[in-house]
Amino acid sequence: MSDDIGELVRQAYALDTAGREREAIVFYDRAWALGGPADDRVAFLLGYGSTLRNVGRLDESLAILRWADAERPGDPATRCFESLTLHSLGRHAEALATMLEVALALKAGSPSLLRYARALAWYRDELRGAADEPENP
């Protein structure tokens, strides 16, 4: 990964993690315009696609997440983030079907899915209207 792209990606991730998506998207966009990182590309695409959703660029989000799915077909984390974008687009049945597809495909914990478990749990709670309430064990 080029130093320029690498620094852009590091900045995007740091701002994204801090909940500063509107600032992060500038760095994601710049990195993508340069071709994106070659290393850990799917992780970049997931972060970029998720952040695009969070800033309201829904069609772009879906395109990036589908690109990630093409690079790693059937990846559960990619499919979960894709379902969130479908939900945001108002395509609720397709979103739920996508999430059910992930659930049905999982036989045990997926390393890819576990990597994003905290973010996905937060989104799950948001969908349930309980993002600020503690999770029930």
C-alpha cells in the first residue's frame, strides 16, 4: 500500500472509530480515488461502505459493499453491512432476507463477523430502538 493511501486510510479509520464519519468520508473518498489499498482491501471497502451509509450516500454505499462482496463472496460481515444499507434505502424485505441469509449460513462464529461484532450489535440495537439501553444477556 502506498504511503499516501496508507495515511489516508489510517486517518479515515481513526475518524470513523471516533464517530466522526463526516470527516472520515473525505479520507475514504481520497483513498478510493487513488485506487484504495491493496492490503486488507475488503476491510477498507466495509469501512468505506458503512461510512457512506452513515453520511447518507446510500447508493454509493450499496455499490461499495457489493464490490466487497464480489472480492470475498458471501462474507458474513459484508452481507450484514449490505443489509443495513438496504434497510436505509427502504428495501426492508431485502435487508431482512440478506440478514437471514447470513444467519442461516453461519454454523459457528465467523472471524470476519466477529471483527465487526460491536458495530453490528450497536446497529442491531438501533434497529430495535434500544441503542442506549444495555444489551440483555
